[in-house]
Amino acid sequence: MSSQTQRPRAIFLDIDGTYADHGLAPEAHVDAVRTARKLGHRVFVCTGRPLSMVPGHILDAGFDGTITGAGARVEVGGEVLRDARFEPRLAARLVETLDAHGAAYILEAPEALHGRTGVDRRLREVLGPIFAGRPQHDGILSTDVDPLEDILGPMQYSDDLRATSYAKISCFDSPVPLTRLLADFGPGVGLIPSSLSALGDRAGEIFMAGTHKAVGIQVVEARLGLDRADIVAIGDSANDIEMLEYAAVGIAVEGGHPAVLAVADRITAPPAGNGVALAFRELGLLG
């Protein structure tokens, strides 16, 4: 344990279901981030959300940088080190395919979310019942953040999205299973299940193959001269698998995706149980 407390670590935190729940982070997590940084550790947001969906109140804790879009964009100290987008022709083809099958989707870019005119109504119909079923109070957390508005707030609408520049697609409702819909796109396009498991195979995240959170971590590692042996990652969802595998210490959140739990070195509690703060303490990051 003493060796863990004497050398600075670089910690990469997923947001949803890890650092925060229902869009809110417990005070213990905010305090843990601030304390660890005061002691010389570096702490980064590492989320599947695009920057346009990361609320200011999350970033207010103070972080050394952000990896957003599940590795597509990397920013450290105010400098953008990576901003990957789908190649324009492929981006347009994906949009055309989703539109042809009547899918409800959002194009995710750092500057905004993009949706077809009227998709907000579809999302309310599909997601409303799921979010309504969530508990109104979750331990020490309240639900002041409306999860639907969390998605719809940064949205920009258009009748034609084929020329839109974006890094990832969140599909919430497709009449055709997404694996079948994407079958002709080849290895350049990846798909992972939606974090909203109730949506089943008609939903998921469509991303640039080869882009994931560990790629973003490697960009930070190279810029700051980090030692991989000092990298810690905490997450709970399917898009956290590569991140936990890459880190020297990969920590999964209890109740997270089975594949994440399978690759983790440790398990910690969810946000309502102050899991990030507990993990920091166990690793000696809080002094």
C-alpha cells in the first residue's frame, strides 16, 4: 500500500453509473477528485458522452482533462489532442441507412447533438416509460436532473443530417435489429449494446471501429509521459471494457455490465454507495 501512496497515479473515470448517477455526482466523489488532485494525482473524465452532453456541474469538480465520445475526443489542459469523426461519405451512408429503416437516433458531436426534426417525440415515447420506472431517490442522490432533458437539451434538429460531422451514433429505436442493419458496412463500423438494456437489439451505439476509451487514454499517456503501470480506470458499461483492460488497475462498478465485471481487477460500489471515493481510499489516493 505504501508504494501506491508515494507515486502519482492517473485515474480515468466513466461518468454515468460510475462517477455520477441520474446526472448527479455525490459530494464524496467530488471531494475525492479534489483531494486526489491536491495530492499530486491526475484525474480525467473518460466518458462515452460527447462533450456537448457533459454538464458543467460534472466538470466543476475540476479535472485534468476529458476523454469524451468514448475516445473520439481528447482534451488536456485546454488543448484538444484528438477529435476523430466518421469519414464524410461513410457518415452520410450511415444516416441514409438509418433514415431508410425509420430508426430514431442521435448523431453525437463535441459541439452538439444532432437529430432529425421530430425525433424528440420518438425519444419521449421510447425513453419516457424507461426513465419513469427509475427510482425517484437513490440513496444519497436526488433526481434533480431530468434524464430526457439531459439528452434533448443539447439537441439541434434538421430535416437532412447527411452532411453532419459526428463521432458516434446513439440509436434508441430501430424496427430492424442493428446488427442486421449494419451488416453491409464492414469492419470499419462498430456496435455495442445500449446502456439502456431494456431497449434490446433495436438500440445501441454505433462507433468508428478502433476508437474506444483506451485509445483516448493512450493519447493522454503519450502527451503527459505517463507510465501505464500508474493508470487506474473505473467504469461500469460495455464501452468501458477496453479501458479497464488497458489500465494497470481496472475497477468495475458493482452491478455493471457482465463483461466489464469479468475483466476488472477490483469491484467498487455504485455512485449511491460512494464507490469512486471508496476506490480512491483503497488505493491510497486520498492520503
